[in-house]
Amino acid sequence: MLILMSNQKIPVEKYSTPEIASKSVAKEVAALIQKNNSDGKNTVLGLATGSTPLHLYKELIRIHKEDGLSFKNTITFNLDDYYPISQDDPESYYYFMQQHFIKHIDILPENFHIPDSNMPRESIEIECAKYEQTIKDSGGIDIQILGIGRTGHIGFNEPGSSRDSRTRLVELDKITRDDACSNFNSLENTPKYSLTMGVATIMEAKKIILMAWGKSKSEIIAKVVKGSITNEASASFLQSHPNAKFVLDKDSVSRL
Ligand code: F6R
């Protein structure tokens, strides 16, 4: 069941489970792709990794396989990847995207973009600027999908990230590394850096949908939805976006 909470600083949709919530987001994404396909236009999606969007990708794959939705005119840009990490590493976001979404749909390989986690350090600035330019050249992001970290990050825009930040190399917060550490066996093996779209890059998307599930996200959700806009939690900047919404389950919404 959907409950709309419009008395918040950001519109919130509350669903009973992550699965039902994700189906609703998938329907919205699929409807835009379908419309643009019929009009002969491309659709540009900004995509996230992590556990949050898994149900969304599963549902979009189902719509592709069962209902025939084509991704041939879809262009995607992922938010981020660890740096450095090999694309063959099962913990890389490149690998994640291939496994959970890209290899199951008919997107053209050249239309899938993710910051290159193998580039040498001296190329980072130029390559990050190129990433921004490629997004602009594609016409800009139509729908940006986001998760949220316990630090309030969107992408890997950790506390301290400014409103005008762009795609760049960032140092990961200790809380983010603690949360990722079980995937890398130890904190020592957990990456210290990532390449991420900036807050300004994300805020240029025409529409933004942030999804969050579970009790562990409820505190940060309450903070960024009810609190003031601050670079201490980059998701709070979404309060000033004209077309952003939070799609939450009953647990992540529990402190609102
Ligand atoms: C991932 C990303 C991050 C995650 C966030 C939540 O591409 O940019 O901001 O969305 O860390 O991660 P999960 O979904 O694993 O809780």
C-alpha cells in the first residue's frame, strides 16, 4: 500500500515492503523509456549500486523479458565506483552492474557508463571532466536513482561535500568503510577512495528518486527529510530539487 507524506520538506512515498516500492519505481522508469522509445527519443538514466536498487533491477529485467521493454535507446551513467579496483573484482560496481542489470537487458554496451576505477591518478581530473561532458552531451539525466548511506551520502558525497561538487576522487568516510567492510573481509582491505558524481552533477538530473529500506536508514532519513540543508549530509540538498522524492519502506520511514 502507498501512503503519500506531503507535509515533509521532500515528498515521501511510503510502501509496506521494499519489493512493492521498487515495483512502483520500476513502473515509472519503464513508462518513461516506453514513451521515449515511441517518440524516437533516448532515455538517460543515472544509476546506483548497493543492496537498495536490487529489487528495481530485478523488476526492470522482468519487464524487459516478459513485456518486451527495450533498452536499445537507453543510456546509463552510474554514480560511482571504488578507486582503485579492477572491473573483474566482484566487489567493483562495474561488476555489480553487469551481473545485476546490464547483461540481462538489450542496452548497447557503449551506452553503459561508469567512472573508470582503473585510470591512473594523473588522469583522474581530465577523465572526471569527460564523464561530466558525456552526461551533458547525452542530453542530461532524465531520472536519477539514488540510495543513501548512513552518513547521508548520495553517490559517495561524504560529509563535507559541497553543493557545487562535480565528479571527482573522494576519501570514503569511516562509517561507509565500516558498512562495506564485510564485503572485503577486513577494514584494511576495504577501499579508502572512490570516484563519484558530485552533488551538482546529481542535482542537474530532471527527476531524482531516492530509495531506502530498513531500520538502519531511519535515523539518517529523518535527518535529511526534516532537518536543514547542510553539506554534513549531502542527501539534504535534495530538499531544494524541484522534482525529487523519497521512496521508503515502513522501517526506513519509522522516524518521520
Ligand atoms: C552506490 C552509492 C551509495 C549507496 C549507499 C547505500 O552506488 O552511490 O550512495 O546508494 O551507500 O548503499 P546500500 O544500498 O548498499 O545500503
